[in-house]
Amino acid sequence: MKIAITLLLYALAYGWGWRKLSGEGHRWRRLLLGCIMGYGVYLNLCGITDTPHLSLGLLYTAYFQPVGRAIIHWLGG
């Protein structure tokens, strides 16, 4: 039930955003809205079902933290 309510609310928000972006020249903005809303749905559903998911934080912890630690160690810290 929780998943159905979440999907319904995202669909309503997407419909509202679609109407706000009416007119010429908004094709790319509608595509961007769809991508952002789709990613939000993905993260929200993974959070509800406790499944592992890919996020921007994963890139930071996997690559940038070890590089930062190596640079600090290299500098003598």
C-alpha cells in the first residue's frame, strides 16, 4: 500500500510539472523533469523495500574518499 501511495504522489507531481512546462521549447525541460522524478522514485522505492541502490554518495565513498586519504597520507598527515 505504501508503494502504491508513493507512486500515485509521484505521478501527480509529474503531471503537475508537465502542465507547468507547457508550450514550445520545453521538450528538454520535460525530459529533465522525467529523469529527476524517475531517480526520485527509484531512491524512494529502494528505501521503502530496503534494497541496495546506486546513488551519488556511492561515487564519493568509493573513489574520492580513498584518493583524499592517499593525498593526506602522501603529504604527511
